Amino acid sequence: MGMFKKLAVLAGAAGAVGSYVKKNPEKVNQAVDKAARFADQKTKGKYSDKINGVTQKVSDATKPRPAH
């Protein structure tokens, strides 16, 4: 598969993910929280700060934006 075709596929997937996140922010946050707990448990807390930072960024990104 050519590089441009791969980029087009990735762009389409990113668009689909963005659409899903906008429609289902609660489900996304739940899934991220579950994955974060799993990763934290498997790493025995070694990367807790980094995991919590990513979880917070996702939470911030899924908050509803005020309409202008």
C-alpha cells in the first residue's frame, strides 16, 4: 500500500474516532479510565503520573465546549 493511501486510511479512521468521541464522551472516558487502571496495575504504579496525565487530557478533550 502506498504511503498516500495509508495516510488517507489513517485520516479516515481519525475522523471516525473524532465523530465517535463527540457522540459518546462518557463511553470514551469510561474506556480510558478502565485502560488506565489496567495499565497502572500491570506496571505496579511505576507510570502512574504519566497514566494520570493522559487520562486527564482525554477527560479535558471530551468536555462539552460552550457554544458561541
